[in-house]
Amino acid sequence: IVGDIGTNGASGLEFILGYTFLERSTDAIRRYKETDMRSLGKKSSFDLPTMSLSKNTADSNAKTASLTQFIADCTPSQQMTTDQGLHVADTDNWLRVASESTVGPALLEDHLAREKIMRFDHERIPERVVHARGAGAHGYFKAYDSSAERWTKANVLIDASRVTPVFVRFSTVQGSRGSADTVRDVRGFAVKFYTEEGNWDIVGNNIPVFFIQDAIKFPDIIHAVKPEPQNEVPTGQSAHNNFWDFVGLQPESAHMIMWVMSDRAIPRSYRMMQGFGVNTYTLLNAAGETHFVKFHWIPELGVHSLVWDEALKIAGQDPDFHRKDLNEAIESGAYPKWRLAIQVIPEKDEHKFDFDILDATKIWPEELVPLHFVGEMVLNKVVDEYFSEVEQVAFCTSNVVPGIGFSDDPLLQGRNFSYLDTQLSRLGVNWQQIPINRPVCPVMNFQRDGQMQMKIHKGTVNYWPNRLDAVQPVAVSEGGYHDHVRKISGMAQRMRSPKFNEHYSQAQLFYNSLSPTEQAHLQSALAFELSHCEDPIVYRNYINVLNNIDYELAKYVAVAVGGDVPDAPGKQNEGHKSAKLSQVYYAPKEPTIKGRRVAILLADGFDKAEVVGIKALIASASANAFVIGPRRGKVFAAGEKIGVEGGGIDADHHFEGQRSTMFDALVIPSGEHAALLMKSGRAVHWLREAFGHCKPIGAVGEAILLVQEALNLPEVQYADPTDSSAEVVESYGVVTTAKYDVTTAIGDALKMTLN
Ligand code: HDD
């Protein structure tokens, strides 16, 4: 590892660690493992407007400030009381009948014990019927400019002087609250904007389409994907009979299935996912004109995924991987950031497309309807308490502000009923008054009473109109909500519009648009899932669905899972593509390792100056370095006496305590410690596993031999460890150099920090 090797202006370390995330050739990866690869591609020309935002606007965030009044700080100086404020002297012993020789029965009259147990017995509330497992964070949204006023009068989207507080909850869909983060699943991406005109929620996913077209099918798809009724199996998986049975019989899900079997469903991090409002909403401008709109979130860090083997292992090794990742990034100052973009269609053009723009199983291809970037969202504060914030936050698709409205999208119409309804059973009728759900603007109306009413409404009238003119409606011209005016006529019928009947063209479009690596992953995912279906009716039927998308895909899966190999395509794959559907397209313009986790593998006898330099470089690139050693605590450098106080470097974890799966890259400094590492089966496994998962590996000096031995792959080229004048050699993501130039590296680190 050297300082500046002049790649894209990035430092040597950014090159070593960053390029693999962005630029590693798919060919190189494929050569190592067909089925087990990280999806990567070329740097894209994706060019976006940028804006500067102050680093931390937490102070100016009206929502986080409003929450402070509810914070009960558990500090050592606090005195323990009952819920009624009575000081408690003993919280450990139930009141008992005791004599000198025996301690007899417990007394039910112990009001302190009864209160404590009663409160405990009722701690749980119903988990969300879907999206039960999640993580959340606070932040803010800021519009770039007023350019969207052509379409909307929503101030949150057009007033660049505003900082609108947001709360975001990410989630999986299928698993229960205690399930693992890294399972194959859709990810929820729900954003609550606390605007000055009221709360606005975009309750979206990391996939732009949905399984079904009509909300009345939601209970069916969810029953089918959730654990089966007879045995409550499986958890956190769609790989079972009932799911594939249902989607096989309901081919409107074909497009969504392609996305869910792609790498999108195993994200590396919540910070590296796109978000989509999915449904078609409307925008209303000051002139009263209506446009249809779709919302998109584009992550600053690009869209990245785990490989399946990593996802499976992490689900066991660290089921909270995504939760921790979100908090780690925010706490280390690598604030996750997304740009909000909209796609807009004038009301008059509703029927101009060969798909129905109100069908949630269809995207609006960006070649037809381009993105317009309206603003930026940054997450900069972790929650103080999970339950009161993440568990109690309640999103509703019906929460909109003036300038934003609904469409006749039949999924959205049903959602507008369902979210409001579900909050009643989870949180009760006064759920809006829970601190995390309260708007930051004033709330006043004649809705009253109900369980857990938190407000005391002062006044003599609780109805409208009233003789006092108390609490008056607000005219539309003064900011009152205005419903989109339209003429509706027709016969009440249970039906869908004709264009809703075409299910395969966009499934083909998505599949065709993936890179070869992404396609290989999708094929493996289907083969995995259908192998878990025991009923041949189920997998045979699904192969027929696949045969309507792509003949080769159907054949591959049929062979893998033992189904009937089709002898002709069902529907012809039309071969259409859209560049913006592959996640490779979203690689950031400049390589970055912001918020990435880098392991430095050590044993006693490493080069200390090198390790200090490497750590500084990693930190200066806003990434997190972790020293992994034979034991947690002190590991001693070359020339240091083992066990002597004052020496050594602190290892954050030992080889068994964490595995390579938890890190994005691996660096092994020079020194005689390499010989010790070579003797450790686990250290060698670290290297092999990291290489198998296509992670960058850096090795200096003596560590080159270790890597060479551990990988034992003739294709990989290494620097000559004995030739200190030799350059850096990169081959298959393994970066080796004979000597680490400490001066340059630290100089570079400083430069980067100062910049
Ligand atoms: Fe939903 C939760 C996203 C269709 C009914 N949904 C929920 C959450 C997200 C989504 C992100 C979790 C919110 C949170 O973090 O609290 N749902 C979607 C998307 C859909 C979608 C993108 C398709 C466009 N959902 C959908 C339909 C229905 C529901 C069609 C019902 C007819 N969804 C619910 C729900 C949940 C929910 C049962 C469970 C917990 C909650 O609402 O608050 O009402």
C-alpha cells in the first residue's frame, strides 16, 4: 500500500479499497466463482446536481428539539420511584411473610411488586402485520431550488430555505420483529416529513414495483409469503411452497419477482439502497394543474448488495447487521444521504403509454419519463429509544400536504385505508399524539377523547359550526388542503383496466437490463428458492411463468430444480433494455469508501508505524477501521516485548469473534506476524472467504507470502516481497506491494483530512 498512485485522483488506499466496490471487472469476478459474486460494474456517467449542506443541522431540527421534552434520562443521579413518583427502597425482593427461621409466601398486597409485574406483562404491542423488523433514524430534507413549482405548490419540495425534519424507518417485510436483517426480501423505505404544513409520508420500498395490482389481493400475497399456517415455517424467507404457489398463479407478480430475486433483495446496507414511492400520486401546482408523479430516492453511496453466501452467513453471525451499520455510520459522522427525484406525467397524457401508469406492477421507464431532482435527505441522528421511536412510528400513505394528492391507482386507494386502520390496532385511536408521530406544526380540531388522550382541550365547544367561531377551517387560498378536482362517472364494477392484463414485458425489460453478473445471481436465487419448494406442482408451474420472461432463464432453473425443461419459449423475450435498472448504473461518480468497514488483520510482530498510518488513512476517508487479532486487547508489534505495558495496539476483535463477512475489505500489514497468521486456520479462512466474496485484500511485504499461500490461485499476480523498489500490483482485487511508504501515506491522510 502506498500513498498516491494516481487513480482517478483517489489516494492509494481509496484506490485499493474503493475500486472493488465500483470498477472491478465482471469478467474477473466471474472467473473466480459463477454463483457467488458481488455485483459490480463500470463507473457510470451518472451525473447529479450537488448542493452544500451544513454538516449537522440536528440543532435546527424542529422535530428532534420537540422530542427532548419527552426524554427521561436514566442517569446515575436519578432516584428510583414507582410510576406514581413514590421513592422505591427495594426493587429486588417481593414482600414476604418471614419468621426468624423461614421465609414464607409472597404477599399479593405488595403494591410495588404488582406495579412492576403488571407493567412488564403489558410491554408488548402487536408487531406490524408486515415490515415488523426495522431500524430508524432522524434527519432532514432540503429542496435544491424552486424548480418543481411548475408541478407542485408543496413548500417542502420548492422552498430551498427550509430544512424539513424527517424520520426514516427501513425494514424487511416477511420476518417477525426478531428475524435477521440480511434475508432475501424487499426492504421498506418509509419517510415521514415533518413539514410546516403537516406530516407527509412516502411509505416506499427499495423496489419500484409491487407484487399485486389491487389492494384487495394484499392479504393473499402476505398470507402466502408469511410462514405457513400449519407449522409457522419459514422465518425471513420466501423460499417455500405457499409463496411460489401463489405467485405462480398470480402472474401480475412476475415483474416484482425478478426484482426480489435480484441483488436488490440482499442489500449491503440500508444506506446503499434506492427508495421508491412505488404508487402513482398526483402533484397540484398553484395554477390548479394536476400531474401524475412517482417518487425516487437515489443513495449517494451507490446501490450495493451482499453476495448470497455473505447474506446467509451474516444472518447467523450478526442478525442485526443492517441496524448496526446504520447507527455506526451516523455515529461516526458518515451521514447517509439520498437525492429525491420525481417523474412527472401531465394529467392529459395518462393514456399515452402502452402500460397503465396507475398499475403498481409497472415502472415508468426513465427513457420515457426522465427524473427531475428536487432535493436531498440526510440522516444525522440515531434514535434514543427503539420502542418509543422506531416501534411506535406510524406511517400512512394518506398523510399528504397541500400540493400532493392521490391517483386512482387501486393499490394506493386500498393502502390509504389500510395504514390508518392498522395504527388503530397497534397503537390506539390517539396514535397521532405519540411523540414520534406528532407534527411540528400546530394541530387543532374537534376530534376528541378516545383511549390515551394526551391533550387537554380548553374551551366550551367541541363541534363546528359553533357560536364562538372557535377553530375555523382554513381557506384553500390560505393553505387549506385542496382535493384534486376531477369529473368521475361510470358503473360500479369489480374490474381492472385492460392494460393491467399484460404482465411480462417489464419483467423481461428488467431481466434484460441486468449485467451478466446480476443475471447470474438472479438465476441462482431462483434455483435456490424453488429448490425449497417440495411440491412439484409449485416449481413446475413457476418454470412456466419464467418461460414467459426468458427461455434460457427458464431452462437453467428447470435443470437446477428438477422441473420440466421447456422445449420452446412461452412468450418471446423482446430484448428491450433500460440502462437505469441495473444497480451498476448507480455507482457514485468518485470512488468512495465512506462508512465502509475495513479489517486490519494482525498477529504479534506487525509493523506498528504502518498500522497507525493505515488506520489514519481509513479514518480520513470516513471509513471505519477495525483491528482483528489473535485476541481482543493488546497485540504487540515487532520489536516490542509481548505483555509489556504501554506497548502494542488494541485489537477490536479476535479472529473467531468476527468473520470476514462483516467487513468490506481486508488489509494485512508487513512484519514477521505474517508467519504466525499463516499457521492460524481461521486467519487463512478470513483471507479465503474475503477473496471468495470478491472483497479487496491489501498485503504488504511479508504478508504477500501469506496471501499467496492462503489463496493458492495461479491466476492472481503478486508483487515481489523482496523487491522494495517494485510497484503496487493489483490482480483480482488483491493489492500487494513490497513496502509501505509511511511518510507518503500519512502525508496523504493529512491532506485528505484537511481537504
Ligand atoms: Fe404496506 C407497512 C410499503 C402495499 C398495508 N408498507 C408498510 C411499510 C412499508 C410499506 C415500508 C412499513 C412502514 C413502517 O416502517 O412502519 N406497502 C408498502 C409498499 C406497497 C405496500 C411500497 C406497495 C406499493 N401495504 C401495501 C398494501 C397494503 C399495505 C397494498 C394493504 C392493502 N403496509 C400495510 C400495513 C402496514 C404496512 C398492514 C403494516 C404496518 C403498518 O402498515 O403501519 O398497513
